[in-house]
Amino acid sequence: MLNGKGLPALVVSTWLFGFSFGLYEIIFPLYMDHVSISLMEIGYVFTASAIFIAFLSIFLGAKSDKYGRKVFMALASLLAGLSYFFTPQFESVGVMVLVKILFDSAVAIRNAVFATMVYEQDRRGFIASYSRVSGLEFTSQALGLASAGLFISTYGYRLPLVFSGLLQLIGFLAIVFFFPEQEVPAARRAAKNLGEKRVGKGLNRGLMIMAVSGLVVTIGGSATHSFITPMFFSKKFSLPPETLSILMTVHRLSLGIPMLFSSRIVTGLKKFSHKSSLILFTCIQGVFTSLATVPGDFTTSAALWLLHDPAGASVWLPLRSYLVQKYCNDETRGRDFNVVNFISSLGNIIGPYLAGCTGSININLPFFIGGLVIIFSNLLLIPL
């Protein structure tokens, strides 16, 4: 059960966004290949968009303190919808860069305000609400991933993308008409008057610890995900694309479904502090990730690897988000959260590079070393 009045509207928007996200994750690169855009050019599209998006979240976080979160969440659905509508209308690399920027901007905007919106709607039950809404999003992404192949084989590329755009329009309307934003007048005035005076003030000690540890855990996470996941299982076990698609869908479900219930685990660990629980479950993820490199058969390796989310990330992700919110200042919550998020996200640049370098030596190394990096990140949490 969700306690905040605006959370049902946020759930609807999130579910629709997640489903379309899952579809787009497979359809977009396949569509570019379908219109004869080369792999190198596809790489340029993703790189150009990543560079543009890199610093966007800090700007958005600060502005959301002033103008509220609702307008940005609605804008995210609108931009995603436009990306879906425009993608099948063009075939040039330049336009693909623009539609990818539209899509990634939508994702960045949602990431900039989503956790803060949940926190402001339900501070006391944040871990439970955040886990459930995020779990629904990951589950809907999995359904989108699973549906992509059927949609493409039945309808081609245009209709699924237009359908995704219509879903975003519904999500946009749900936020605009049914999401009552909390703490708008006083908090925003405080952010405008007091927050601007404090803009030069750095992060407090707790947020700095969360930012630096987040950077390290993101390096480990991105070194064991992104492009390296299908490459690891494909090269080590010679899997066909169909099996990889099933594996990736199960992977997304293995995070989404357990997150719906992870708050019960946190509640059951009353003897442990949130910091201790965060360290415990982050270590579990690292251990299972590294262990996946040991078996010589696909079934055992995949089973060990798939445990890293239900036994690890499904619990530590909401705990980490809660602790970041806990140390944020109310007057500059959006800015503080997104500065931490930005520092942590730099790991997404280092991690794939680490995976590429180590994977070229031995395909097991990205998972093995990445898992150890995830475990190491917990040492940085000790002073918290």
C-alpha cells in the first residue's frame, strides 16, 4: 500500500515509462541497424547523447528546488513520447543523435526528481514506497523487453514506437492532473531565497561519503553490466540471441519483483542500522557477481549471477537512496541529491572502460574484478 496522495499517479506514469523504456532498449538499436546505420555510427549516437546528458541532472536538481518536481516529471514523459514518435520518421545519424538526446534527457529528468518526489510524498515510509514504485518500474521494463521481439516481428518498428509515444502521453496526463505536489510554497520560497545564498556551500560530510562510495559502487556495477553482460554469456557459453534475450528479461525481473517486498527485509533487520544493512547487501551483490565466473556451465553461472539482484541490489538500492535523502538539506534537496547522483554516475564512464580492458584479456575478469570493486565500495561507508 502506498501512503502519499500523489504516489498512485506516479505509479501509473512510472509503469508506462518503464514498459516503453524496455521496448525502446531493444527497438532503438535494432531500428538503426535496420536502416543501415553502422555499428560505429550507432556508437557515435550513444556517445554524443551521453556527453550532452552528463551534467544535466545537477541543473535539473537545482531548478526543481525552485519550481517543484511535478513539472519536470511531466516534461520527462513528454520528451520520451516525442523521442518515440520521431524515431521511425527518420533514418539519418544526425537525427538519431537528436532523438537519443530527447530520450536520455527524459531518463535524466526522471532520475533527477523521482526519488525526491517519493520522499516528499512519504517521508516516514520512504523505503517501502520507493522499493515498490521502483520494483514496478523494473518489472514493467522486463515486460517491455520481453514484448519487443513479438512487436517487431508482428508490426515492424513504426507501430511499437508510436504506441510507446501514446503511453507517454497517458503518463504525462496522469502527472499533470492527478499528482498533488507536496511542500510547494514554503519550501520553494526557501530554496529561492535561502538556497541561492547557500549555492556555493559544498556537500555535508554524509553526502560526500555517499557520493564517493556511490562512485566506486557504480564503477563496479557498470563494469559488470551494460554491454559486458551479453558479451560474457555469449562468448563464454556460445549462447544464441534468443537465449540472451530471455536471460536479460529474467535479469530485469530478478530486480523488479524482489524490490516490491524488500522493505519487509529492511524491517526484519531492526537490529542492524541502515548503514550496516547497506554494507551487508552490497557485499552480497559483489560476492555473487564474482562467483558467476567460477562455474564452467551456463546454468550454474547464470543462476549465481542472477542472485546478485534479489539477494543484493533489490535491498541496497532503496537503502542507499534513503540515506542520501536523509543527509540532504530540505531547502536544497533537489540540488544536493543530484550532485551526489552526478558524482556517482561518473562511474558509468570508468566502469565500461574497465570492462573493455579486462575483458579483452579474459572474459571472466570484468565480472570478477567488478564484483570485488563493489565489495570494496563498502569500506568507504565505514566513517558514515
